Amino acid sequence: MCLMVTADHGPAVSGTHNTIVCARAGKDLVSSVVSGLLTIGDRFGGALDGAARQFSEAYDSNLHPMEFVNSMRKKGQLIMGIGHRVKSINNPDVRVKIIKEFVMANFPAKPLLEYALEVEKITTSKKPNLILNVDGVIATSFVDMLRNCGSFTSEEAQEYINIGAINSLFVLGRSIGFIGHYMDQKRLKQGLYRHPWDDISYVLPEQYN
Ligand code: ACO
Ligand code: LMR
């Protein structure tokens, strides 16, 4: 399910855009996909490990969700797994809904996801786009699965979190989308990409003209 919901989010997102630009510059599949993968990080698809770590640390130290939000603000740190560029409470992310409903219906216990949803209530009351995002819902659900499915000791569960297993879900899923977009560009014989000027030109103060 995680691979399916993360596979693609259209051509406009950072990584896919990079892949498309590279494909249209005549580069090969691996180079084009790698250029997309290199954009994955805190702001784009690479917040899962951070979200798993931040939410579990807060939950395990019995921090009330409000204390967690306030403490992060005081430290000047963003909460990983919270916020989206275009999705919000007014434009809900169906991918998040699908994962959330599955976990609620099927997991034996989901304390971290429930905790994250309490955090979301607080953050969205400040700004509507500060939702629990795809990275956040997968990360917290995955920790709940590792901790409560009965197949892992708590040390094993922690080790998988520490070695980046949760980030790898987005990397693997989105690689499928990058490959699809690369194929599309080649199939449609798209030429060299050039970005429209009106999107990138800016007005300098008088003294620099
Ligand atoms: N935690 C706390 N505050 C936040 C968060 C957050 N995660 N995200 C944004 N804010 C605050 C900002 O501090 C800013 O506050 P201000 O107006 O008082 O200065 C305000 O919300 C707007 O911030 P922007 O950076 O302009 O928000 P934008 O919509 O451009 O950013 C983004 C979206 C990049 C996803 C951002 O929310 C973020 O970095 N989130 C944390 C990392 C994360 O989860 N990334 C994965 C996104 S989902 C995906 O890529 C599949
Ligand atoms: C996502 O899947 O949500 C990301 O690709 C970010 C975006 O801009 O949509």
C-alpha cells in the first residue's frame, strides 16, 4: 500500500520535474531517475525517518501533543511529517486517508498514529496546510506496525527505524513514478526543456539595474 500511494504525485513535484528535465536533455534512464531521487530530503519525501524519530521520542517521553508542538517551536524546528505544499484540511490528501483508515481498521494497536493525529489537530488549527502528510502517516503507522505486530523485539523495531528503513519506502515507491515519467517523455519524443522566463525572472532594486 505504501508503495502504491507514494508511487506518483504528478509531473510538477520536485523529483519528477528533475527527472523530466533530465530525460528531455537526452539523458539515460538511470541518470534521469537519479536526478529525481537526489531531491528527496526533509522537504520532499524524505521526512519519514525524522517523523518516526520525533513522534516516537515525544510519545515515549509522555509529552502531551501540545507540549511537543510548543517544544519544537521553541527549538525553532519543523515537525517532520507535518505540512504539505498543496494539500490541507480544505483539500485533503486521499493517500493519507487511505493509509489512516487501513491502520485504524486492521492494526492491533496504533498509539503513535493516534498521537500524530492529535498533533495534527493542533498544527492545523494554526495553519490549514499543516496536516499529517504522506511521510508522517506512513512513518507513524510503520513504527506502530514494527512495535505491535508481534514479529519484532523492541530492539529490532528500533534498529529498522535507525537504519532508514522507513525513508526507503518513499524512495522505492517514488522511483516507480520517476521511471514512468521518464518513459512518457521518451515515448512522446519530447524535446529539450526550457523553463518559461516569467516564472523565474525577478525585479531587482533600482541600484542593480
Ligand atoms: N512544523 C511546524 N511548522 C511548520 C511546518 C512543520 N512541519 N511546516 C511549515 N511550518 C510553518 C512554517 O514555519 C511557516 O511558519 P510562519 O508562517 O510562521 O513562518 C509556515 O508553516 C509556512 O511554512 P512554509 O515552509 O512556507 O510551508 P510550505 O507549505 O512551503 O512547506 C513543507 C511545505 C516543505 C512540506 C513543510 O511543511 C515542511 O518542511 N514540513 C516538514 C517536512 C516534511 O514533512 N516533508 C515532507 C512533505 S510530504 C512529501 O514530500 C511527500
Ligand atoms: C507528494 O507526494 O506529496 C510530494 O510529491 C510533494 C508534492 O509536492 O506533492
